[in-house]
Amino acid sequence: MARTNPLQFVQQVRAEVAKVVWPTRREVLLTTVMVFIMAALTAVFFALVDLGIRSGLQGIFTLVG
């Protein structure tokens, strides 16, 4: 494998970065809002699952104990 000198490396990196299609401000905002909504829904889901398991276990321990 041939080694490239630092100047060639920097030029190659700049050429690759120029090919990147960057998202628009609106796309970033929409994606961010969607991530927060999904995180909130996931938190609510797991809170409800936790509450259900806790209630179930308390009911079982009340019957047994």
C-alpha cells in the first residue's frame, strides 16, 4: 500500500467532504423534533411497563405474604 504525503491526504479529505450532501436547517430541525418525540414516547412506554410489573409483583407478594 502506497503512503500518501500529508498534503495529498488533506486534498483527498477536502475532495471527499465536498461530495457530502449536508441536510438543510429544516431537515435537521424536523429530525431533532422527531427524535425528542420518540424518546418521550419510549420513556412513557417503559414507565407504564415498569408500573405494570411493579403492580403485578406487589399483588403477588400481597397474596403470598
